[in-house]
Amino acid sequence: MPKLSPTMEEGQISRWLKKEGDKVSMGEPLAEIDTDKATMEMQALANGVLRKILVKEGESAPLGQLIGVIAEPDEDISSLLSEAPQQQPAPATAQKEAQSAVSQREEPPQQTQRPEAKSAKAASGNGASGRLIVSPLAARMAAEAGLDLRSLQGSGPGGRIIKKDIEAALSQQPAQISAGGKQPTLRLIEGKAQQPVVAGASTYREVPASEIRRTIARRLVTSLGPVPHFFLTSEIEMDRAAEMRRGINALDPDLKISVNDIIIKVTAAALMQHPEVNASFQDKVIRYYEHADIGVAVAIEDGLITPVIRSADLKSLSQIASEVRELAERARSRKLKPEEYTGATFSVSNLGMFGIDEFTAIINPPEAGILAIGAMTPRPVVRDGAVVVRQMMRVTMSCDHRIIDGATGAKFLQTFKKILENPLYLVV
């Protein structure tokens, strides 16, 4: 398993591009690996034949573990295979299966009415305890196609449902890939169809955590605990920023400047005025950065990733808007290069488009801070003794107290507010 990103500790085989017995050439794509941030191609490091695949699709392996063997057709590889780790069926769920078995022995038996399914395999699930074992890629494909996973039989280790099982199901007739079988009879009460009552605890399915989700979990543990957070919130009047955005887009609709693009530019400008915030704690030293490399939080299917706008302080709004769109699109398709999502000096997370008024964000170490942007909404405010309606937005800054003191963070937020409320400061 090669190291395909700076923070990668293990990888998950998303898809083998070659099968056992295929000839391969050095540098030729061999497999697709789900890393902690993206899906990357692994290239062959030698010429020969892919003699053995040791880690199957949907399974994970730590860095350096043998996952396959490339050799000459007649070369003896028995010694390599004998040293390879033994693959256990469904390793991701083995411990949970044992725990489930214990809890089931402790619980009193219950009579449970369940809908009839297509087969005994589907009714009981593909795992020993009746739960579904499915690779993340297969689960995603099934969800997109509307497939009932319990109607499928997995061909992977331990009955795991993998990508080729979904592809096989999709190639069949719609009637064959549906939940199938005899459906439970619906009871009619006062002319309305009622779903049958199912007694007992809910059934469930388990999907191995993706590398992205596992990395997020590890990094959050090393952030909110070890990093001493404190939070500062400010309310900002956005009418002038919104007016500027409308004016720019009216001049050239192709620019498609968003409010978030303006926020990124203003963040970079404020960081240049407060270099003590554009910094990171490095154990024995504090590192101060000369330019503002802004991480922009982007929600993807498996979690969150922060593409970086390099030197945002030197770029125009149109450049920032174009880069954000392009990086976000490639982030969602998991095509970012490691250098495009690592090494930010400060981050911005915007949940305003989801109607969130205010929230706090967790710092992404080793950065010193992150801005949590809420929704821009019309609110009554007092101006010159009169109540008027203005577009208001709440912003919360999370600060690493090892680097940023309360007054330091407050001064940065004051500058951020001043520029955003008067965006002409960007051009003077």
C-alpha cells in the first residue's frame, strides 16, 4: 500500500483496474485507492504480470502492507505469499459481530414479524448477526440506483456486497433487482393503507467507514481536545457587500461572484493586517505566513474536505470565484491532488446556504483559526435612532489560544467586519 497523500495512514481498495493474470507495465494505473481525502490511482512499480491480489475491493490495508504481487509468469512467489498477512473475512466488522453476539445472548428472545424477502440470504443479511456487510463504493452505487441491498448476495469476503455485485444487479431486469418476493399485506384502517407493525429493535446495516470519515475522526480528536479553543461572535451588516456582488455580476454574469467569494477575499485582506492570526503553533516556534492560503470547507459525500485558495490576498474576486468553483467540483468527484487540500494557513466554513444562523467550527490543526459563516437574513436593527431592516450575518471565529489571545482575535474580527461592511476598502 503506497503513501498517496501526506496524511494517509492506510488506504481502501476502491477498484482494481487489472485482474490476476493481466500483464502490467511500469507506471500503468493498477488500482484506485480511497485515501483520507481523495480517490487516487496507484501505478505499477514494475513490469510483469499481476500474479496475485491480496487485498480485495472494499478492503483496507495500512501503509506498506503487501496488497498484490507483480512478477514474471513463471517466477516463484510462494515465499512472498507465505509472508503476506492472512486476510480474514469482513475484518472491519469482526469485533462488532462478537460484541453483538454477546448482547444478543443477554437480551430476552422476542417474537418479531418481518416482511418476507427474496431469499433467506437477503432476509437474514449477509453477516453472521443479520447485518449487511457492504463496501462504501457498493453502498453509494446502490443508493444512487435505488437498489435494496438486502435483495443481493455478496461475493466478497464474508458475503460482503461489493461493486461487481451492484453492477450485476443493474444488468438484470428491473423486476429482478427490486426488493422482490412476497410483500407484507397492508392493513386498511378507515380507508387508509397502514404499514405493518414490526416488533422489537430496528434492523440495521453497517458500512465500513471510509478513509475520509476515519481521518476526520482522528483529526477532530487531535483538535478540540489538545487545541485550546475559544470563540468570538460578531454580527455584520451585509447590504453593501450584497450590492457590490449584484453590481459585479450585472457587469459580467459569467463571473458568478458569490457572497462566499467576497468573504474569502475579505478574510485574506484582514489576515494581511493581522499577521499574528495568519500563523501556526509548531511546538517550540510560532510560524507566521507571508500570504493567506485560505482553506474553503466543501461538503462531500463521505465527509468534509478543504481545498486551498493559495495567496488569496493577491488574487482578484474573479480569480477566487473561478478557483473555488473548479476546486469544489473536483473535491466532490474526489479528484483533488494532495497539494490542493493541504497547507492552508486559515479556513472558512460557510453553512449559510443551509439556513444556519450561527455555529462554531473546529480548528483544523496546525491553523490558528477558522471562521464559521451563518446565513445572511433581513433583520430589524437600530440605525440613527430608527428601526430599519438590514441584511445581517453572524460570524463566529474559533481561535487557538496558544497563538491568538482574546484581544488579538477581537481586533482581527473588527477588521473583517469593517471591510465586509465597507467592501470599497478592498480597492484602496
